[in-house]
Amino acid sequence: MLRSAGESVFVLYSFLSGLLLSAAFKPIGLWFAAPLAIALLIYTINNKGRHFAAFAMFAFTFNAAGLIWSNKYVGITPWIALVLLQTIFYLPLGFLKRIGETWYFYLPVAFVTLEEVRSRFPFGGFGWLRIGFSQADAPYARLASIGGVSLLSLATLLLGVAAFQLAKRGSGITLPAIAITLALSGIFILPNNSPRQTFQVLAVQGSVPKLGLDFNERATEVFYRHVIETEESLREGKKPNLIIWPENSVDVDPFNNPKIGTAISSLVDKAEVPLIIGAVLRTNGQLQNASILWEPKTAATTRYVKRHLTPFGEVMPLRSALTFFSDLPNQVEDFSPGKSAVIHKVGQANIAPIICFELIDDRLIQSSADQSNLFVVQTNSATFASTSESAQQLAITRIRSIEHARYSVSVSTVGISAIIDTNGIVLKSTKENIADSINGSVALNATRTLYDRVGEFAWVLVLLMGLGFGACLSYAARVGKRR
């Protein structure tokens, strides 16, 4: 009976630690829930031997709650499959207990290592729920400008270790002090407020006729909604230097549909303002998800094609195997990826277009930051409307702005659209599921952060740092115990 009660508490604590970690992400968005969740997880595993089961329960609960938006329109089965796949990545953490009593000092580096792995594999990776992406409101969020999302995750995990140590009977203050000092050092990184040239933008959220996967079932309606919202905004507000539309805002190929191409040219010629659109093109028989700069008098000038395609949405991995279970994979036509970064140039603005899913790709974002002084994130949230997906994506965009010291203009078909400064602060935003627009000023900043200067292997240095901290803390704990 007592054993049964103990097992129930063990399961409950494992479940609660996963649920608590998900609360650090939107829609709740309590950044401090992340270190508290890690502290509870360590306590649970430290007091029970079934560490693999604890990590499995923790990971499944965390991913199920954090990714629950993914079942809105595609159903429960794909959601469960995604959650199970993500859960598998956490299971190797169970081997940490073999280190001995000081195992949890190595939890931060092991956890971040697995975040890096699942951000790359399989199918190009899915790092949506990296702990660092939940920390946009944390007082130490500016650590991202030094070591990226990886360092932000590491600092948060170290805070969790520190919280456990502080709560542990008989523990000293040295070890928590070290971890807390590292994490909170981000508070003392000065905000990026250097003087920069300003640039006026109009971000248009034109809305869609129907939410869900078939948001564009009526050809051209999404396009004309964006035209109407743009014309109204131009009449009412300050003339911008640039108009920005979201991904899929032009729901037919403007190059293969002369009427639509002419309508876009007419709009920008009349406004005398360049426009960045999002459109699905068919080029040489292949689909492409593109961001296109359309300028007055000259029409389309630069074209960026999405490089990191969404697995199972824009490209179908394991197609032949999956068709054994369902015919649905045959209904998804593969897109063709772009090959390189392209910068839209408007006046002094060097604009890096980032299309939706690309936002979670560290290397891709770094390559875009190298050539730009402004980020434009184009996304179509209609396929996950009325869920936490859009809010989570906005939080990721905020971290990217801090990482690279870039203003970001995030524009969605149905919201949330926003202007974000170099410190990750949302200056203006829209509500969801309505037609709206944002007319605001952004600063053009080409400054390179330390993270940019270190380059794409910054995560390796972060892991070495985490390993060093783990070894030092473990050694200090053993020495302290012998005294």
C-alpha cells in the first residue's frame, strides 16, 4: 500500500514537472516556471529509482501540453506522433543517474545537447520547444546575444539546479550562487540602444475567409482582403517606406496569373511604396514558397524562396512508407527549397525575409543576420488559428531579435503581427483573427552581436561551458561532503 502511494506521488511529480515546464511557454508564458520545473524534476528523480520512467512522463507531458495546438485542424493522431517522437529525445537523460549523487549537475549540459540534436534531426529538426524560447521575458534574456538560444537554455537549467540545491536540506550556498550568478549575469548586459536610422513600415494582416487548412479554398480571396486592408491603412496613416504582407497573402501565383500581377503593380504604383508579398509559385513545374519584393514602376525585383521546408507540410518524408497506412501523404505535393539567403533592399534597409518554420533554424537565421539590418518574418497562422501557436512563434521571434540585435517585423495572415525591437520588446501588435495593420517605425541596425561573431558553432562553446560547470560543481559538492 505504501509502495503504491509512493509510486502515485512519483508519477504525479513527474507529470507536474512536465506541465510546469509547459507553463513557461505561451499561452501562459511564465518564464520562471521553467527553472522551477527543472528543480521539481530533479527532486522527483533524486527520490525514486525509476529515472527513465520519470523522464519519459516529464517529456511526454511537457510536449503534449506545449504542442497541443498542433492537433487543432490535423487531428489527434499526428499530434500524438509528434509528441512521442519528441519524447524519445529526452530518454537518454535517464543515463545521468549512473554518474552518482551529483548527476544533476550534468543535467543542464545533457539537456541542451539533446535540444541541439532534435533541432537538427530528423527531417531537418524541430526545436520549437527549446527552453530558451520560453525566456523572452526573463531578466537574463539578453544572454541570447552572447551564446544564442543554447546559452539561454543552459542558464535556465542551471537556475533549476540552483533552486533544487537551495531547497535541499543541508546544502550550502556556494553551488546555487555559482549557477545563479551565471544566469543572472544576463541582467547586466546593456540593452542595445545605439542610435540608428529609422524606417517606416506598414505590416498588413488582411485575414482569411476561413480558418484551417483550407483557408485559401476560394482563389484570390485572401489576396483581395490584403489589398483592401492595405488601401484603408494607407488612407488613414502615415505614408510608409515599405508595405509588408504575410506568407500566402497572395494565394495564387502572380507570375502565372497576369490579373493578380497587374493588380499588385497597380497597388504599389498608386501608393508609390514598395511591397513585400508572400506567395506560392510554380516554377519549372515545382512549388516554391516565396517572399517577393514588388516595387513601383518595376514590378518584382528580388525573390527569396523558403530554404527550410516544413516536414509533412511542405515536404513529405518517408512518403512510400506512410502511404502503406494512409493515402493522405499522396495528397501533399513536395515544395522545392531555396538555395541561399536573399536580401530585399529598400533604400537603406537590407531586409532578411524569414518564412514561418525557418524561424527555428539557428544556422539559417545567422546567415540572414550577416547581410541584413532588419528581419521580416512572414507567416500564415491560419492553419493553427485560435491556438497558442502564433503566440509561441512571436516569443521565438523576440529571442531572435535579441540574439542578432535586429528589429523584427512579424506579419501573419490572421495574427499575431508585431513590431519587435532589438531587446525583444514588442512595440506594437495586433489581435488575432481580425483584419488589421501596424504602421510603425523600426530602426535599421547592422551591429553584430557576440553570438554573430562566434558563428554557427557557438553552441559547441556553450556545451563545453556546461560540461565545465557540471564537472566543477560536481567536484565542489564531493569535496564539501568529505569535510
